[in-house]
Amino acid sequence: MTIILLLILALIGSSWPWLWKDNDLKELQLILYTSEENSFEFKIDDLNLSQKFLNHGFDNDKATKILAHGFWDSGPRFCADFIAAYAKSGWDVNLICIDWTAYADPDQCLYIRAVNNAIKIGKLIGQKIIFNLLIEKLKTDPKAIHVIGHSLGAHLAGNIGKHSGDQKIGRITGLEPAQLFLENWAHYSKRLSREDADFVDVIHTNSGHLYEGCLSMPWTMGHVDFYPNGGQHQPGCVNKSPSPWIWHILMNYGQSLADMVTYCSHQRVYIYYVESIMHRSNDKYFLSKNCSSFDNFEKYLCEDGHELPMGEALKPSMVRSNGGKYFLKTRSSSPFNLNY
């Protein structure tokens, strides 16, 4: 019912753009963290931002992480777990939290509005914060910039990369890139792709078709794509029966739809990523295997068997030129890493 309502309202919104168009983005808020306790709230067009960044401890010798939440979420809520994880694992980053709640908010009842705002906000941040501020004024090495985005925030992250100047930023991590209204090729130039950064990794935890109870894009999008537990539904969110009886099939389908409505598997992706930050010095954590399919992975029929860590420990130098799909299994509760 939720998806049907969104589809109907999106068609209305497409007909009357004035219902969803935000011209000024005055409520867009960004927060710089140079430690868990030291934060500085700012807006894109604030004056003297470069000096204010330095005054609040911005350090060019550290990597800069930029976080973007998705639809029906907020910056402070989404970023909180990431901030805590970096702090507990030895804070050595500059972190910028993008709070675009006012433009991803379902109060307007128009998902298409949030889609268009994600694209527009990504472009604006890419031009004014990444290129003008970080690269041009603060002389940040583009390769030290890593944008992490969830759901619609993954496409926001992609548009940051598309508009950050002639030299690509170092890395974009797409967590469950949203599919609705961005799935066809007409929108390819607006959604996250492997061309948006020197290195793009994507994690799929609720990927597939809507009728399968899935919300994100199932196809490979990055230099490397990870599919924990097959990438459709996660343990702890569903508990499907292998029985072929019609009743069990219906119950399994009901679980898939419930999983989509509650966003359990869709949100599990950033919980995995936060856990990977806590273990970022361990390149065996969330170890994943290159394989043609999850079915072959479960049957130990992976021809290559090349392995990579999913999450923060992943480095571009670990990835082979042909990239590919990587699979792993997880536990149903924290800690999610499953040692074979």
C-alpha cells in the first residue's frame, strides 16, 4: 500500500513540478566533526568557511569522510552511529554530515520530490563544498575524500562526485542505492555509477524488484559490488521456510513485503558498515568471495574465489581490474561478522 501511494503521488508530482521543487535549499544543514565532541554547523553559502574549518580543527593530513542519509531520515540520526564508530576505533578523520532532512522529508508526500532534491543537493555540494572549499581553498587531496551515502543518499553521493571538478574524488560507497524512479537508463546520468570517483564500492542488502519486497538496485554499479546473504533480504529481518508447501510460500512472500515496508534489510546495510568501521584494521572482517551468484557461493562453486573485505577496510589496491560481485553470509544479530 505504501509503494502504491508513493507511485500515485509521484505521478501527480511529475505533472506539477511546483509541488516538489525547492528553489533555495535554505534549510540544508551541514556539520563538520573533527572529533566526537568538536562539531561546527554551517550552510553552503556561509562566509569565510575555509578559515572557520581550520579554526575548528580541520586537518588536511587526515581523510575526509562525508555522510549522506536517505529518504525519510535525518542527518544527526544517520551520522550518530558513524561518529561513534570512528571515535571508538581511533578518530583520525575529518567528517562532514549532510543533513538534508527538509528535502528528503515525507511530509510532502512526494518521493519524486526527494529524488530530484538528492540530485540537486549532490551537485551543489560537489561544486561548492568539495571543489570550491576543500580542493581549491583548503588544498585537500581529492583522493583523500570518501563520500558514503545510503539509499537516495547514495545517488546524492554520486552527484557530489559528478560535480567535484576535473580530478575525481577518491572513493564513494553506495549503501543500498535507491531504485524507484532512477532504475531506467534515462536516469543513468543522474544516479550513482562507477565513473563518479576513482573507486566506487556498493553494498546491496535489499536489492531486487518491488514485487520481491526490495527497494534498491540489484545490478552491479561500482568497481566492486557486495551482496551479503544474496543481497535481497537479511537474517534477522526475515526467517523464510525452505518448505515447498503453498502456505509456507505465501508466508515467505508476506515476510518479504513486511521487510520492505519496515525497511529492515534496507537499513541493515549501514549497520554492517558501521560495524566494519569498528574493525577497520582487520582486512578479514566481513570477508567476501568473488562468485557468479549467491547460489554458487552457497554450493562452493566459485571458480575464482578471490576475497575482499566488505566495508571500511576495503582499499582500491585490493580490487582486481574486472571487479565483480562478492558474496558473504552474516549473523542475524550483532556482531554480524560470520567467521567460516
